Amino acid sequence: MKLSFRWYGADDPVTLEKIRQIPNMRSIVTAVYDVPVGEVWSYESIQRLKEQVEAAGLVFDVVESVPVHEDIKLGKPSRDKYIRHYQENIRRLGKAGVKCICYNFMPVFDWTRTQLDQRLSDGSTALVYYREQLEKMDPLSGELSLPGWDSSYQKDELRALLEEYRSISHEDLWENLRYFLEAVIPVAEEAGVNMAIHPDDPPWDIFGLPRIITNKQNLDRFLKLVDSPANGLTFCTGSLGCSAQNDIYEMIEEYSRMGRIHFMHVRNVKRLPDGSFEESAHFSSCGSLDIPRIMEILHRNGFSGYLRPDHGRMIWGETGRPGYGLYDRALGAAYLNGIWETLEKYGGEEA
Ligand SMILES: [Mn+2]
């Protein structure tokens, strides 16, 4: 297990100097943020990131994300140009020492919540998804903007994009994903990079848009689209764990044994009876997931990929990017470290 932490670049209030003080911290998960989606990342930008990360004594080997242009997901003729750009990004990142690229294939909207600062009973604030609130949300009203979303769309552009997706079925999206993978996986293999798709968050259709990276049946199908170790997963427990139908332990067991999990996002989530959920502290009893059980499965199967705490609450008066403060994610990292060290020392049979 290689412990890692997400960093949003030089203007992230959570600095590399702070991140390096978390015990056992190894890798920085970051991206080039000043290039529009679909364009090629300059060697200079990649090199600058690498130098900043290495100057702090950390390793630059995981990128989250290289976003996939909507024309690729829509299967438009212009996708070939954007796929060539994507291939070039994989080659350039591989050359810079990157071993793992996280991406997702969610139409238009990345991870979605209905509120970014819901106050929990302990006084902290967390990201939540309340079904009732979602049903009232209109993405065109522009009321909510999440850190994961591309906020550069103008309202008419967004309307036109949503219109284009009306004719895209789940099967069309699968077909467009297959086309993309067949083009990029061979390049990743050659560059020594593992591609790691992030599951859809939450793992169900949203605003009438199809979502397919949602459950075991679909992850099985995904891994077979291109049956190469370089075609793997970012297994996000908080995303797949929002759905009570997902047996995430069974999934982690199987996919880690196959060697197809390259990146773990480990966080807890509290499922509510009506299908809503709240992001909770990492500690198991704060939410619905059994975190030591997740770590035990990974340990027993010899997991050697990257792992990071995921979204945290805002605690101790911290302000900043919702879900991406320092304190609660650092508590998460310390908790995961503790579980892992216990497994390493007293965890039974050697792998
Ligand atoms: Mn995640």
C-alpha cells in the first residue's frame, strides 16, 4: 500500500509542506489544472508539478484526473482528435514517472452532492446528498457548483450538451467507452502507466444522464472490454458504497485478487433509508462501511497500489475546498495507517 494525498496545486491552501508532515505519506495525487479539458498538457507544466512535489520530499506518480472530453463520451467524430491528445498525455505523464492515471466516464457532471456544508451533530460540516433536494435541483440554474465539476460551461453550452446526451443510451455510452479504451490502453501499456477508472458518484443515473460504472455486473463488464492489467480501477469505497445494493467487500476481494485495483479511495459514507447519504468521518461506526474489513481484504491479497483517504468533513474551524480540507483527511490517513500497520505486524498469514 502506497499512501497518497490529493493536492490541487500551488494555490491549494493545503500545502505540500503540511501534507508531508502526515506520517507515512508517500505520493501526491494531482493534475495540471490550467489546460482546458481535451488539450495536451505541456511538458513544462508536468515538469513543474514534478519538481514542486519532489522538492517537498514526496513522489509524483499518480494523476487524478486526466479528464475525458465530452465528445469522446458522446462518440462524436471529433473524438479521434481528443483521443490522440489523451494518448499524448499518457505518454508524457509516463515519461515523467507517473504510474497511475485516474479518470472517470461520467457524462457532464462529476461527483454530485446537494449540499456542501451540512452540519453534523458533532458540529463539523460534511458533503451530503439528499434525494429530496436533488429532485428539486436544476443543473441549468447554476445554483450549485462542485469542486469536481467543469465550471467553465456557459449556460447555453450546458443546455446544448444536455440536449446532445438525450440520444445517448447506456449501451451507446458503453460502446463509446470501449472505443476509448481500445485506443488508450495499448498506449498506457507501452508507457508503463495503469489506467484506473473512478466509479460514478453516486452510482446511479443523475439529471437524466446515463451512468454505467456503478455496480459489480458493470465493473465486470468494464474489465473485460479490454482485458489488460493496464485497464484497471480506482476503487472508491465512498462512491460505490452509497448504494446498499453494492457488496463492496466482495468486489474488493475479487478485483484486488485479480490485480486490477490500482488506486483505492478509502472513505466512509452514511447511507440513509431513502437512498440519501452523508459523508462521514473515516472511522467505521461513524458511517455504514467497515473500514478495517476493507483494509484486511487488501492486505490479505497483497495490495501494493496507491491508496488515499478521500473526502473529509470540515472540522476545527477549517475553511477551504469542500471535502478537501487538511484536518479530517489527515485524521483519515492516520486511521488507515494504524489499521495497515496492525495488519502488517499482527495480521496473520503472510501473503
Ligand atoms: Mn473517490
